[in-house]
Amino acid sequence: MELFRGGPARYLGASGLAGHLDVSRSAVTKWRERYPAGSAHPFPAPDVEIDGVPGWAPERVPEIERWRTGLPGRGVGGGRPSASERAYLSEAEARGVSRDEARRLVDAMVEERPEMSKPEVYAMVLDMWRED
């Protein structure tokens, strides 16, 4: 009898989720503490919890990115860009691409490839540009 069709289910812990969001694991932990269920902007609940360890399905990363964009106090422009976004924007500027154009490119690529996070798209585009 086959217990797992196609293998066991895969989930992202706080560290895996942090990697997709280009933040530290402690940022994810702090968000969960600061924005609990029932708050004005609750952090998305995990899909599973095993021995007290939360796990989110990988396909929920875009939902959590949208949650993050709506954080209170992020202001116009969404706050300070992450390290990967800064590297991407710096290279785009060096190639004569404006910040707005560079951000629209990434948004379009994320829409075409929903399985990829923005940091993954930044890395992919940087790799393509470096191959030129």
C-alpha cells in the first residue's frame, strides 16, 4: 500500500519562507508575533504545524508577499528595498533601465511565473544580464 502518492507533502518552515521573501527567519517569527490572528493585519496562518513548528505550502508565497506589501507603515514605495532588490535595481540602472521599468519587468515575470518569488526573479535576471 502506497502511503504517499508522489512523495510526502512539502512545506516551508520559517527559514524556508524567509528565504523566499529575502528576509531573516527572525523577521518571519516577529511578524507572526506582532500580527496574530484577530489583529488588523494578521500574518497568514500556517497550513500545518508539527511539534509546534509551523509550515506553509510553497504555493502560498505570493499570498504572503502580498500580505507583506500591505504591512502598516511601509509608506509610498514599500520601504527600503531588500538586498537582492537593491542589487537588481543597481544593475538595471547601470544598464540604463529606470527603477520603474525594472520593477514592472519583475512584476510581469512574477505574474508569468507564479512559482517564483521576487528574489528568485531578481537572481534569474541578474544571471541573464551577467551572461551578456
